[in-house]
Amino acid sequence: MPDITVTDETYTRLSEFKQVVEAVVDEQLDFATCAETVLIRGMDSMLEDLIGSQEVSTLIASFQQIAARFPAQVYAFVAETLKRGASAQQQDQLRRKLGFSIPHED
């Protein structure tokens, strides 16, 4: 695992903040796991701050542009998300909306 250098003050704050993270997740964490959790949550929060206030149309256009640049990753992600989260009824509605017909068994 790569090392990350932080100031002594930041290290102390993170060391003391570990107890807050452990209270939230309700389990003991090693320092590296705690640091990774804080970093990931921080990055997610910053990304949310940056894009959360955008118009839906801007977010859709951005998603479409990402899909154009990285089609394999984006479309695989969309397919996995649909398989995992959409109910059969939602999938049926989506198929119809996208113009896909579903063969009916006799």
C-alpha cells in the first residue's frame, strides 16, 4: 500500500477522529482502514458539493459524455445497476420506453 504523508497536526486530528468513525460504524477499525474511510467519504462529499447543485440536464449530458469516452465501463455499470436494483415491473416499463419488445410465452 502506498504511503501518504500528512502534517503532524493532520495525523493527530485523524488519530483522534478515528473514535468518531468507529462510533458511527459501531466497530473497531485499524488506522489505515479509518484513514481510507475518511478519505473516500471526503472525496465523495467534495464531488457531491461540486455536482450536486447542477441541473438534471447538465448531469445527464455529463453522464452521456462519460459514456461516450468510456462506453465499456459506463454501460457495464448501468447494466449491473439495472439488474441489481430494478424490479421486474420497472425493467418492463424501461424496456417499453426504450422501444424494446418482450417476447411473450404462449
